[in-house]
Amino acid sequence: MSETVRFDDKVVIVTGAGGGLGRAHALQFARHGARVVVNDLGGSAHGEGASASAADRVVAEIREQGGQAVASHDSVTDGDKIVQNALDAFGRIDVVVNNAGILRDKSFAKMEDADWDLVYRVHVEGAYKVTRAAWPHLREQNYGRVIFTSSTSGIYGNFGQSNYGMAKLGLYGLTRTLAIEGRKNNILVNAIAPTGGTRMTEGLIPASVFELLKPELVSPLVVYLGSEQCQDTSGLYEVGGGWIGKVRWERSLGAGFDPRAGFTPDDVAAQWQTISDFEDAVHPGDNVEALKEMMANLQKFPG
Ligand SMILES: NC(=O)c1ccc[n+]([C@@H]2O[C@H](COP(=O)([O-])OP(=O)(O)OC[C@H]3O[C@@H](n4cnc5c(N)ncnc54)[C@H](O)[C@@H]3O)[C@@H](O)[C@H]2O)c1
């Protein structure tokens, strides 16, 4: 059976593709016909140092398998250079996979500005810089796919990862607005929260499970989200170990108080169960839907 998800005339940038999940994504895009910019700074998992070898190795692997790829050794914080690299090598950009990342885990009590700032810079500023530099090209050609890499540590929180969680959920916030702004130019923007056995998770995940959480089990979703076949935008998908699920916001129906008469903290306490009751929960898809119950409350208590 012939493949439908193909990238024969497409150019894909994968950041942080010198190892782990990014390497798996880059190899899979190439296998599906994409010309790939393999970006990696080649530093440590804590964001120290740099080396060209990580990206170069993956480019060599792709070429050995008959694919097309070039290396990019810049930091994602120099996103314009990575995009220029893609234009110089292949003349266009169709897909941006923001994957590069580091960890500087510390409890909040021990958090230092340098750990906070570096995690912000690589994950958030880096993804911003690469995507911002690619954006005009995607708009101009009326086509683009952007994927951000979030994390369950951002969605749910995780001890010792206040900096990382902040950055990762920030990327989902970026996803939501870019999905709105990109829609009219056929630029679809989605986020993944992956779990994979990589140097980032080595020692954190039990060895027997680590083995099974192969990075290449995350890539089929990323490649699909990067394809023309995918018509969804604004999504957040948890993925790993051969499983994929979609995440959405849920909010209780809430409790209403008289906006003109005002209300007290005791009134809030009296309604606490209703405020927290998810029995008839709603799932707002946008700002307008989110404000529906609030607006209805204004109508409920006419002046
Ligand atoms: N592995 C997991 O279970 C997991 C879970 C949630 C989120 N993530 C996210 O997935 C992404 C990939 O992580 P991984 O597990 O493959 O880790 P990894 O350390 O194997 O890969 C990250 C890559 O990013 C590169 N990188 C770091 N800083 C860079 C910079 N400034 N510019 C360019 N490249 C840079 C690194 O050199 C490395 O090759 C990260 O964003 C990570 O936060 C991973």
C-alpha cells in the first residue's frame, strides 16, 4: 500500500535533532521524503557546552538511508540563523518542529535566576525565535505546520521543575494564539507532551520502562502533525510508549453571584462545592466560549 503522508517537496526544521526525540523525528521525516534541517547545539542536557558532532551524526545517518538533510549548529536562541540555513540549503520552509530543550531541575526554594533564565531562554525564547523567523515565509506561501514540545510537567506540575513547567505550559499558550493567528494562512499549530527514554529521562524512569519508551514511538504523531493530511490546529497531545491522547481544558459550570449587589468571601465559601463541581463541566474551545457563563450571569441579575 502506498503511503499518504509524504513530504516530497517539503522542508522541515527539527530543532534539538542531534539526539533523543528530535533525532527520531528528523529520521522519520526524512524517511517520508522531507528535506530536513537537523539543528542541534550539541551541548549537555543541562545546557552547557556545544559541539557540531550531534547534528552531523544525524545528517550522516539520514544520508546513509538515502534521505536529504543538512546540519545546523546554532542555538535556537539564534532562530533566524537556523531559518536562513534552511533557505540557503533548500530554498523554503514548510514545517517547524520546536523540540530543543534542557533541564535545570531544582526545588523552587533552591531555584537560582540562572537556572530559571536558561530554561526560559532555550525552551520559550528559542521556540519563539525559530518560529518567528519562519513565520513570514509560512504566511507568504500560505502553508505551514508548527509543532511545539510541551510536557506533562507543565500541564500537571512536577516537583523540582518550576522553571521547566513554566516554560512548557508557556509553549502551549503560544500554540493556542499562533493557531488563531495562523489559521487564515493555512498555518496549523499544535503541541505535544511526549514521554520518551532519552538522556533527559535516563535515571528518572525505571530501566525496564525506559527501554520500552523508545523515542521513535513519539515521531509518528509529530510527522502526522507536520503533514498536509493533518487539518487540526491548536491541539495538545500526550504521546509515548505507543499511545497517543488529546488534552483539552475543562471548567466547571461555576456559581453565579449578583454582580451589582456584590458578594462576600463567606458567599464564596458557601458556593465552594458548586464552584468546584465538574459534574456538568464545559470544555471552552476559545475565549468567547470561555466567557459564556460569565456573560449569562450578567443577564441573570438585571439591574
Ligand atoms: N524525554 C521525555 O520524556 C520528555 C518529556 C517531556 C518533554 N520532553 C521534551 O522533548 C524535547 C526533546 O527532549 P529529549 O528527551 O529528546 O532530550 P535530549 O536531551 O535527548 O534532546 C534535546 C536536544 O536539544 C538540544 N539542545 C539543547 N539546547 C539547545 C539549543 N539552545 N539549541 C539547539 N539545540 C539545543 C540538545 O543538544 C539535545 O540534542 C525537549 O524539549 C524536552 O523538554 C521530553
